[in-house]
Amino acid sequence: MSLADHVRRYGGGPSTYTAQQIMDLDSSEPTTLVPGFISQGVTLLVSKPKIGKSYLCLHIGLGVPAVARC
């Protein structure tokens, strides 16, 4: 299906919302990827150079699937 067909079928383009519509949205608890540590959305891992940020990300990435299998 081409992009033009998809737009015709499902509607297209960005949606716009008023401030009131945004305020009325359900703002329930955020979904967590790693409970108590990483929530869905933007998460920044910031520190001095050579402190181990890459290793932390590696261990989190290896640990999440392991916990999901339990």
C-alpha cells in the first residue's frame, strides 16, 4: 500500500490538540521498563567521562530480557 493510499484510508498528517484537550488526557502512572529505575519516555544517563555509563547500559540491556523470562 502506498503512502497516498494509507493517508486516504486511515487519515493522515499530524493531529493538533488544544491545551484543554491535553490537560484532559489521562495521566496515569508511567509505564516502567525497569521498575523504579527507567520509565517509558526520555531517560538521560549523564555523568563524568569514563565512569561506566556504557557498561551500565549494557548490563541493563542484558538484564531486562533475563527478568522478563522469569
